[in-house]
Amino acid sequence: MFLKWLVIVLMVTMIGGVITIVSLLVTRMPDGAGPALPENLTLPGDAAAEAVTVARDMVLVVTQDGRVLVFGRDGQFRQEIALD
């Protein structure tokens, strides 16, 4: 009899946990839109973006050929860093 109630309590706890996790995922997920990038942000001719990071005052673009391109929030090119 004790084992039966233990299993029931565990089942109710697990159902509550699943409901909590699903509700948190639904309410906390972004709308699917990416971060707002400057309109005039253009990469050099041969660069293909692999990753983009948006910071408070800059936008970092990692290219497929191993470079990091640093742009200002206004889209102006600031710096290029070669990765080894």
C-alpha cells in the first residue's frame, strides 16, 4: 500500500515538473526574430559569415576563413582580427 502511494506521488510530481518546464519554455522563448543588425552592415567581398555576436556597442562577425570583423552599432567597420 505504501509503495502504491509513493508511485502516485512520484507520478504527480513528474507531471507537475513537465507542466512547469513546458510553461517556462513557452513563456520565455523569443519570438524567433534575431537581433536587430544595422542596415548598412556589409561584409568585405570574399567574406562569408559563420557567426554573429551583438554586443552593447559593437557587432562581431566571425567569417568562414578565420577572421573576426568588428563593426560599430552604426554598421561602420572598425577592425579585423585574424584567428590562428
